[in-house]
Amino acid sequence: MPKHRRKSRKKTNSPVTATWIFVIVLLVLGGGLLIRGKIKTEIQSTRINQTSSQTTDGETAAQQKFIKKMAAPAVRVYQQNGQVLPSIVIAQAILESSWGTSGLFLQANNPFGVKGAYQGSSKSFPTTEYVNGKKLQFRLISVTIQI
């Protein structure tokens, strides 16, 4: 009996097939990136809406009002000279004036505790300082600041 040889198929790597596979892979990756971008945008807009509609840090309405009051001049000065970030100015004003509730801020509009006189205008406030653990009473001469 004669031996039958199997015909071996030649493997042909068709450039057309490779091109189609490449195109399909690009479409899948591109579509995935597009969807990812849309999802990311949607998540960010949701976070912005949540932040603007409610406070996550427990800020009161008065605290938000104080931040807004301090933000306008802080941004304006930063745009003029670019030296101190508005966020730092606002944080310092919060710290120094107890969220705008200190007498110094309420009576002299001085959120930073600036001492001295400006054009002959100043206000005197009692203050307590501690030096080496000893309580000392002072009169603070404060500058009235225009915001």
C-alpha cells in the first residue's frame, strides 16, 4: 500500500488580516479610553456639585461667609504680586481672627493682628501673652485694615 502524504498547509500571514486585527485593537483601546474619560469627568463634576452644595469639613455658614470675604482680597493681591498663595492668607486669617469672631477683627477689621498705627488711626485692645509660662497683660495697638 502506498503511503499517502498529507498535504501540509502553508501558513500565510496575510497583511490584510494583521491590519484588521490592529484596527480592532485600536478601536477597543480608544473606546475604552474615551469611556474612561467620560466616567472621570462625570465623577469630578459630581464631586464639585457635592462640595458646593454641602460642606464636608463641617463648616458653618458663618465660616463659609468669612472665607468668601477673605478670598476676594487675597486673590486680588496674589494676582498683583504673586507672593503669597490665597489659601495661605485665608488660613492665617482664620487662625489669627478665630474665623472672624475676634474683637480685633470685629472692631478694627484686622484679621492678622497687625500692630501699629496707619495715618494716625489705631485701636487699643487688651491681650494676654505668656512668656516662660508666666501670664502677662498687654495693650495691643492695632491697625484698622480696609478689606
